[in-house]
Amino acid sequence: MRTQVGIVGAGPAGLLLSHLLHLQGIDSVVLERRSESYVLHRVRAGLLEQGTTDLLREAGLGARLDREGLVHEGVLLRFDRATHRIPLTEMTGKTVTVYGQQEVVKDIIAARRVAGGKVYFEVDDVSVAGTSGEAPVLRAVIDGTPVEIECDFVAGCDGFHGICRDAMPAGVRKVFEHEYPFAWLGILAKVAPSTDELIYAFHDNGFALHSLRSPDVSRLYLQVDPSESIDNWSDERIWGELRNRLGTDDGWTLAEGPIFEKGITAMRSFVVEPMQHGRLFLAGDAAHIVPPTGAKGLNLAAADIKVLAEAFTSFYSRGSRDGLDGYSETCLRRVWRAQDFSYWMTSLLHRAPEDTDGVLARLQLSRLRYVADSPAAAKTLAENYVGYTPA
Ligand code: APR
Ligand code: PHB
């Protein structure tokens, strides 16, 4: 087999890249380890920046997004049992849209099917070779048969646990990593959201987030210890803790319903530099992980792919290598901005286990009040939250 761009991973990054390349007449092959059903049902975050929804729309992927996506013009901070609104759109001119990551994935897979795209699921033993030279090769086992795919370029879109990052020579890559002393317990519940806008809550017991998926599905999160087992969290305990952390003095109540999905996710910040070597380009979670408090993971993946697809387009249409050569530097500027914002949001809203005397909590409350009171501070949150493109 031969292709122009060999893509490892059919998450949002790999799928979107193959679709954008197809629109430019560039051939690609996507190799995914998991089944199609697994990829379609994996529950992840669901807040899209306007830059991401614009990109999806321009790529012809906006029909269902425009029908079912919930457009938000503000976000709520809750602390001291009161609510403070950050008017995102008033401050930045931009909106954000709630639309689950698996819906994005479903839409791209459907578009790839219509176009006869080569997306292979349940592929085993994917390996990458020759990326330092002119003729990289992907090897894999498809339907029990070993195959070799000659590529012009390889895109490593295989997530945090993928193999492409390690295909970069060890002496070339530098990893930056920070682990947090807490995790998120996330649930999906069949109940109408008790809020029109996302609520980020700071409480003595820890952070809580009320998000949503649709008019009758709510998505909620609780800060827990990373060593917690989900078995210790009955539905009653989860609702009780959410009621406690999200509670207000103005009569607001949290509607409860059957929980149909729950899990605990660790939080980390992670970046590999550079994001490219020779003919190998990393994108999305393969290159960087952010803690979810800033809602940046999927948006960063989409931003990488936009830059990469444009770089391949100018290479194939005009023979220019400039976009490809500048890929890592361009992406890393946005990645580090998002890392800083995600770290800032995380430290603003989570209770630190080491804060035994309450000094940090008081600093956090002061900072929260400042963000709620000062338009300048609120605008800093707003312009980063809706997606900031560094110069
Ligand atoms: N061979 C083939 N496929 C692989 C391999 C491998 N060795 N290793 C991993 N994969 C696949 C995974 O099964 C997964 O489907 O690569 C895909 C990577 O997808 P994601 O993890 O969703 O990463 P990405 O596409 O970069 O999307 C980033 O995911 O984690 C969230 O918050 C993050 O929303 C962001 C998004
Ligand atoms: C979600 O809806 O899953 C979600 C929203 C905002 C976040 C994180 C997750 O910051």
C-alpha cells in the first residue's frame, strides 16, 4: 500500500486530519487499534471553542452541530454559596458550544464513510519506521494480514498512550510533565440540566462542575483523590456531594436522575517538544495533555490539525515546506498558553490536599472574588476560555 499521509489513531485528531486532507485532494490512511464502536462510544469532554466549531463548519461537518449543539454566551463561577457570571460573549465577541466529543467523532466518521475514506479499525501492532529519512513506513496487522504502507509523511494522532511519540529519537524529544494531587469523578445522568450555563464551583470539600450534554442529559464532575476507587462512590453519595458543593443560599436546587456512566480520570499537564521530527508530526493528545478544568483538550487537538492540514496543503499544492517546518513552533505557542490557563483554572478551583492551614484556600477565595468583581480579571479568564490564538 502507498499513501501520502499515514495517520495513526482515529480519535478526533486523526479523523479530522484525514477529512481535511481529503477536501484538499490529499490521500491518507488511518490506522486505529480499537473497534469503531469503542471509538464512537468513548465518553470525553464536550466544550468546543468558536475556532473549533468554525473549523468543523468550514469542513462541511456543521449540520448536526448547528442543530444539536448548545451555544453558550457565559459561564458561572460559584463560591461562598453564591453565583457569579462571566459574560464571555460580551467580553470577547465569541461563544462556546456544548457538543460531546463522541458526537464530533461520529460526524467525522460518517463523512469519511461517504467519501470512501480509508479508516481501518481493530488494527494490531502498528509501528513506524524511517521517519528521519525521505520514505517513512507504517507497518501493521489488518484483519490478520501484515501490511506495509509507504508514506510521504506520518501523523502521530495516537493519543497519550500511543506509539508515535516514542518513534522520535530519545535525544531529540524533551518531555515536560506535571501531575496534580487530585482527579475528577465524572458522571452522565438522565436528567434535565439544573443550569443553562456551566457552573464551576469552589468548595471546602473540593471542586465541582455542572456541565450538560443535551436538554435531558447532564454531565457533572467532582474533585476526588487520585487513589479513589469508583466502587466507593454510590449514586447517593455522588448526588449528596454534588448538592453540597454546588449548593447556594438563593433557593437553587440540583435535579437528580439515573446515572448511566461514571468514571475517575487522573489529571496531568504534559507536553513533548518538539512536536515533529523529520517526516513525523505529532498532534493532539500524543503531544500534549491538559487538565480538563480549562476545557482545552479537544480544542487544542483541532487547532493542531488545522495548522498541520494547511501545512500539508501548501506542501502538495505549491511545494512549500515552510508550513511543515514551522508546525511545532506554531502549535507550541498555543499549547503553552492553554497549559498556563488550564493550570491557572485548576489551581483556582481545586482544594489542595497540602493546604492544612487554609492559607491556599483563602488566596483562592480572594482570587475568585477578584475575577468576579474586576472586569479586567474576568476578561483574562474569558479570552482564554473562549480560545486565545497567540501572535
Ligand atoms: N495503534 C493505533 N491506534 C492507536 C494506538 C496504536 N498503537 N495507540 C492509540 N491509538 C488510538 C487510540 O485508540 C485512540 O482512538 O489513537 C486514538 C487517539 O485518540 P484520542 O485519545 O481521542 O486523542 P486525540 O485524537 O488527540 O484527541 C484529543 O481526546 O483525550 C481527549 O481531551 C482530549 O478531547 C481531547 C481529545
Ligand atoms: C464537559 O462537559 O465534559 C466539560 C466541560 C467543561 C470542562 C470540562 C469538561 O472544563
